[in-house]
Amino acid sequence: MTSRELEYWSPEPLFKGETIFCLASGPSLTADICARIRGRRTIAINSSAVLAPWASVLFFTDSSWYEARRDLVANWCGLVISMSRTAKRELPDKVKRVQGEGDPQALPGFSRGPHVIQQGRSSGHTAVSLAIALGASRVVLLGYDMRFVAGREHCHDEYKGSARDAEIYSREFVPGFAGWDEAARAVGVEVVNATEGSAVKEFRFAPLDDVLR
């Protein structure tokens, strides 16, 4: 049987004109915050899926993340979108595989052609591009701390014990967002950062209360 791992899916404007919440797994993300947006269009990124198993979309880029969570992906009720060849090979009918292109450090372009979305520096970064490709008119960021908070890097303990260069956020991840606000506005999309204390200043900040009002 021929493997389907090289098949790509072209993102469609399935959620055209809607607000899409992107849930990254920074330390500020909590079960309470997730509960407040339940029922709204949501992309759960990587292990934030544990706090929002009802999200419209599960998105991950890395095969290593998938390999440790095969059951979570296989049993996901919503859309599963990924860049992982391994996930596509093992779950060809479940996983919609997209291709990321573009220099994460360069000014992005959100209209890149069939099956391609703008590549970001991280899964959370790239998820913004995915939300735009899915037709969002507004993208709201939650869990985008992009920094350590009280010694914590994530809202979960899955990576406990693994060392991380604390300066990678200020050196690579945060600068990678430069130009994304302008590029999003150029295609008619507003990106709002609702993450309290986020190191990402590229987008307008608004408290979640105001976003939901």
C-alpha cells in the first residue's frame, strides 16, 4: 500500500469572518481561561489540547510531539492539522497535513498558494498563519507568554526536567513576530494578544474580558 505521508491539504476558509482563538501552552493558560471561551472557534496548539479537548482544531508541527500522544490525536473530535509526516503516514484520513514556507524572520505573506501557510518560529507562531488561512477576521492569542513566569515555561509539566535556554524567547521567538501585525492587516485580519504579561508586543493587547464583551 502506498504511503500517504507526502499528501498535503490546502487550508480552506472554513471559519470565514469568524474570531479564532489560538491557545498556546504558556504558563498563563489555565482551565478557567479555556472554559471561558468554550463554544467559540478555537485552535488548540500542542499540549494546550489537554485543557481544551473541545477545540475546533488541534494543531501541531512536530512528529516528536505526536509520537508521545498518538491516542490524543487519534481520538480528537475536531479537525487535526499538522506538518508532521509521521502523523500523516499513521493517520492519513485523520490528519490534514499542511506545508509551511517562508523565512520566519522575514516579513510574512499570508497568501502563499495551495497547501502552503506562512511558517513561524514556533507552533504557536505558525498557528496565527493557520487561523488566517482558515478565514479568520480576528485572531485572539492566549497562552502566548513567550517568557518564563515564576520559573515556569508552560501551563503543563510534560517537559519537566528538560533544560531550555531561557533567552531563546527574547533572542528568537519574540523577534520572529516582527511584521506580522502589518502583514495580517494587509489581508484584512486583526490579531489581538489577550495574554496578560505577554512578551509579544507586536499586536494590540486587550484583556480577555474586553475581547469577549
